[in-house]
Amino acid sequence: MHRRYLSSTIIVPFNYLKKLQINPTHRLGPSRTLTVETTKEPDANGDHLYADIPKPAKSKSERKPYLTPMKILVRRAKQEREARKAQPCKLLEEPPGNGLLVPELVGVAHQVYRARESVLLGLSKLVKAIPVLRCRHCFEVHIGPVGHEIRTCTGPKSGLRNATHVWRRGRVHDVIYFPKCFHLYDRVGKPRIIHNESRAVKQLPAIVELCIQAGLNLENYPTKRRTRPVYSIEGRIVDFDSTPSELATMTLDSWFEMISGAKKMMERYKVHTCGYCPEVQVGPKGHKVRMCKASKHQSRNGMHAWQEATIFDLVGPNYVWHVADPSGSLLSNGLKRYYGKAPAVVELCVQAGA
């Protein structure tokens, strides 16, 4: 729906305004023509059928607009400073500022990561079926076999070409672009990367880093996960570690969980071990690599003597003498038949208070 007004200043009584375009080349000469395009009412989901695309900066020196007005940012900073003065030490309760994950966003993080991988896979196939063109001198992209003739090129020497684009074949990163950022191992304890660390810290797409901080775990990008909130002391984040007894209890529970789970898997999945050396192979059969150097390996030509493995062939703990009272008398050699042994990990956790 178009309406024309021969006035430089107008009042538009429409709720949804899409575009306000000034046309200086109108036949009326110096008078300006304003073209107002209005949109329809929102659909059932509350989304408008049309919306403005992001406006490019007028010049390279122009700063991006603030998402939150500066007055609100200044007011918020004053309130936070006054709150720190009133209560210098406080326990942060709201995630993710307290170092904990937001439970309802963990699944969203995995979903976004899978969706990104699906988008890249789909685009890699679509660009082979449908031509994507990219200007050689600027960032203009066109979808179709033949590039458009709209003269909007802003690249080098565009004035000599009368702002005409010079097209070449594009790729996936011309269709969609994922800017990179530095990976944070501890987003609360160390939220900033200094200049001297720029070479040592990995970079990855910012949307992937967002998913990692929201709960996604990737092997190449480790991150610190907390189980208790952090404290804020005069604006500085302080992380109090768990007590030895709590840590010992958690470690011992994890040990028993690991052993019981591994036993269940070994009932269905075969694990083999060499009868003479500690070599272990998970699979239907043992490998044939000649690397055994244990007893009688010459008669086997270095081959392992495979047999069914036990849980302690898969997880090999060191066994130590159990000390009932660490502050008491030392263990006596004459009483060794009355002492017992336990896995070192269990003895360590028990002495720590588990």
C-alpha cells in the first residue's frame, strides 16, 4: 500500500511502518516525495510480515547503535556500584552470573549447535545446485545464474566502474558468516583475554562459544563447570573450593559409579587382556600387533596371549594398606596378616572424610 505526500515533514498515523524513502529525482524538481509503505497486521504468532533489514553504517568511522540506551546503562552502573558499597560480600544467586548453568537453556544449546551443523551441511549442497555470485570488489552477494545490474559497489575503484559489480562464483561463507571469538575456559573467574594471551587461546565461531557457555561440551574446547555459586567481594569474583570431605565423597561416589557401569557394559561388549602383560583390547578379538615383551614372548613371536579381561584389567587401581587411624601408631610388620588392603583411590577418599 503506497501513499505519496509532497511535503518534507509529515505525520504518519500508521502503527507498522516499513520504509520511509526520499526520492530527490521526482519530476516536481526541488520538492521531495516521501513514499510510505505500511505493513499488514501481525500474524497469529505476533510476527510482522515485513521488517526492516539492518541499516549499514554511513561511514567506516560510525559506531554501531547501542542496543540499550546509554542513559539506562549509566543508571544501571550507578545502581550496581551503590549495591556493592551497601553489601561488599554477597553470594550471587542468579545463573549464569554465579557460575552455574541455566537448566532450561542446556537443551537449547545442544539444539542450536546441531542446527548450525545442519545449516552448513545443507548450504554446502545447495550452493552446488543453485549459483551463488559474489562481487570481486565488495561484499555484495547475489543468488542466481546472472548477477544483477544495480550499481551499488563500494569496493576499490568503484567510481571508475560507475559502481557496477564484477561477479564471481561464491561459496558457503558468502551466504552466511559466523564471526569468531576467543574461547573462555572460566567465563566467571577469568572473563577477559589479555593481549599477550591472544596466541595461546583458541578461537571458534561465536555461536559455538555461546553454546559451550550455555552447557554444550566439546572435547577440543574444555570449560570449567561449577557445582556451587560464586561470591562477589567488592565486585571481584571469588570461587571457594569444596571442602576435602565433600570432594572425597563426590569422588568416591563417582568411583563406584564408574566401576558398576563398566561391569554392565563388559557383560555385553567383550574386553580382552594379555595373559602375561597389561595390554588390553576392547573388541570382539584381540589385535595381532607383535609387541608383547613379557614371559615366553619369543615362543609366540611377540604375539599377545589373549584371554577374557576383568574389570580390574580395564581399570587398574593400586592397592595400599588400610590405615584405620592416620594419627595413630605406624603399621607393624609383625601384624601385617591382620591388616587389609584397599584400592588407593578408596583409601585416599576415606582418609579425606568420605
